[in-house]
Amino acid sequence: MAGGVGALARIAGAMFALCVAAPASAAELRIDFSELAAIARQALGGASLRLHNVPASGLLDFSQGSYVSIGATQVPVSIPARTFPIAGGNYAYYVNDINSSGVVFEAVPGAVRLMLKFETGDPELVGRCRSGICAPVNALPRIEWSDASVAIDLAPVGIGDSLSLEAKTVKIGGVFTPSCAPGAALISGGICKSVLAKARQAIARLRGDLDGMLREQMNSPQVQGKIAGELKNRLVLGPAGTLKIRSVSVTDRAVTVSFCLACEG
């Protein structure tokens, strides 16, 4: 927290000096990514992610689906269920009630990395029969996701007269391990072992789906507007007014913003 306060103080001091010199003129300010990470930690430190797309098992199922949450803004994330055939049936794997437990921000070349960690205790993916001839429930391998994490690299961009952070890349971290239930019956256990290759293919598809869907939702107008608003609230210089962004340029080490405080037109 001290780093964030120090970064804001340095930026505020620089803006004050520029404002006194030429309040209606455009000026430039260089912000190192370590400083931007500290500001993002203050602005977006309450971000969270829930991953859950298991179909409802009955009429009274009030569990929430997947979403990205920033402050009071909650945006649904659609995770498709990709089916695969096994012995006359169609099956799919679903993400089961996985919730982030903390968020970390750090500077990386050209971006701020938002790292979401998840609850301890082996989050899992569960298989379900969708149609056709269905094998017993324990015939499908269970997939455990250990050391689960999601890393999102956020690059500065200008939105209107504000600064926002656009998702460049999303990386799903951790180890996915498919395994058959130790207590599975002889026939079910044989089916399970025979479909382990299908389970591994399902894992690869799920990683790609999550990467793409999370990047798309982070860059949605709703989330980008929320990020811009949170950053704008922290780039205000008292009576001098709000920092209004004119342009944004990025290198591996820093972002340079052209801005004005008392803008004309």
C-alpha cells in the first residue's frame, strides 16, 4: 500500500508542477510500470473471478455462473461445454465452483500483470453425460486442477480522455491431472482408463476457451469503462481538476501519457 501512495504522490507532484507552469497546455508524464502496478493495486485490488458452468441438477439451483468482478461491476463469462463421444454417449467437462481467493499485481515488460490465485483444496473439473447411452457417473475421469491461477497482462490504453488497462494475454496456470476414481467398479474403471486421452483433449480445449473468453470479457466496454473510471478517480489533482488523457505510448519499462488538466475543447 505504501508503494501505491508513493507513486500517486510522485505523479500528483509532477502534475502540480506542470499545472502551475501551463494549466491549459498539454503535457507529458512518464509512469514506470512498477508505479502503475501500485496504482492498479489500489484501484483494482478487489477484483475477483468465479468459474462455474456445471448445469443445474434440479429446479432449485441458485448457484451463480462464471463472472469477472471489478468493484460493483460484474460481467458474466460464458464458458462453452465442448462435447465428445464415448461408446454411444456424448459427454462434456465442466468447471465446478472455482473462486479466486486473492489478487496480486506486478510489473512486467510492457504491462501490469494481474495474477488471480484460487482457493486451496484441489479445484476440479467434472464430467457429465449430455445425451445418448450414458455410462455410470464414476466412469469418467475426474480432473483435478492444482495450483490454479490466472495471469492477465494488462497494457495501458487511452479510452476517450481516460487511461484504461487492456488485456493483452491471459494465461491459465496450474496443473490439470485426470485420474480414475480408486473405488470405481471393474467395468466403470475400464471405461475410465480408456477415455483418459479424451479427458486430456478436453483439458487442452478448456485452457484455450478460458484464455479467449477471459480476454474478451476483460476487454469488453463494460469492464474497460470500469477500469478507466477507477484509474481516473486516482489521477485527480484537487482543484486543478481531472487528468484528461490525450494520447498514450508504451515501452517495455514505462507508459507516457500526454494530458491536460484545464483542457480547452
